[in-house]
Amino acid sequence: MPGLARDTGWFKSSRSAAASDNCVEVWLRHDSVRVRDSKAPDDGVLSFSSSAWNDFLASLKA
């Protein structure tokens, strides 16, 4: 991702309800993006290249 220089740690979308755990968490790394279920963080992680993640976000916006 352009300008991404360091790990950010896990975070939820700012559009997630504060009291809800029905969402995903994202970790932006310098070379990849990881996604996990906030309700079951130990059940596995999906990992995407930064370019694949950017393509995914662009498709959502289109």
C-alpha cells in the first residue's frame, strides 16, 4: 500500500458498531494485509498482498 511503512496492529473499521463483535479486523503490514474474524481471532487469518487488497477495495468502491 502506498506510504505504508510499518505494522499498524489489528483494528476494526470505523464503521463498526462499538458494542458489536460481528466484524472483521484488519492488520496493515508493510508488504501485506491480514484479515480475521473479530469473534474468533484464533481461528485463522487470511493474508493478501497489498496490491490484491487495493484491487479488492477498488472493486467495492466501483
